[in-house]
Amino acid sequence: TIDNLGKGVRIRILSPPEDAGHHEVYELVFSLDGDLDSKPHARGAREHLTVIEGVIDVSSGENSSRLEAGDTARYSADQPHRLRAIGAARAFLVVQHK
């Protein structure tokens, strides 16, 4: 599961329960300016975020980028990371654990 301190985001798990801790897929629906602050996952974990609608700012460690619909970011999830919607947004998130 995602260990988060988010507000204004609904998280729906799309992957089967037996994949937890290995390869997880989520749908994220952000209300206006919603955000999702995540603590570091296990060493080597990575996330792949694809924006379906709206705009999302992604930061992981010192790196950050702004994604629009159709864009994908791949980033380290073994450090603090944050997703912040600009307005409302929807995205798919894949979490890969090593």
C-alpha cells in the first residue's frame, strides 16, 4: 500500500492483493489542488506515474517536474516523494519494489 500523508486524493488499488509489496497499480483521483506526500518505500523502489487528466507536479528528493495529460514520470520512491495536482487531476501509478 501507499504510506501517505495526502489530502484531496482518492486512491483505488487496481492490482491483485498477491502483488502487494512487489508490483502495485493504483488509480489516483485528485480533487482541486490535492496532494500526496509519501514516505520512502524500501530501498530500490521506483514509481511510474502517468497523468490521464489535468496537471501534476512530481518531486522526489531534489528532482521535480510538471506533468500534463499523456506524460509519464519515473522516479525513485526510496526517498520522500510528493505528487501535487494543479487543479483537479487523474493518474495511474505503478509502484515497483526491488
